[in-house]
Amino acid sequence: MQTFQVDILNPKAVKLLKDLADLKLISIADTSTDSFLEVVNQIN
């Protein structure tokens, strides 16, 4: 298994990625939250 971070520049690409996920060819994980920032906020 390989992991890639992809910046989507065209909204049409979202549909393509979702279609690939529906076909069980890829999996999509939302990583929009910054875990480092969450830890810093918890410390404060």
C-alpha cells in the first residue's frame, strides 16, 4: 500500500476520485485537519 497526498486543482477531479473509490480501486481519507496544530492547541 502506498500513500500519496494530492492537491486537487479542478473540482471535476473530486468526482473522478470518488468514482475510483466506489470501484474499490482507491481509498480516500480526509486529512484536512492538521494534527500538529491540534496537539499545540491541546497544550495551550
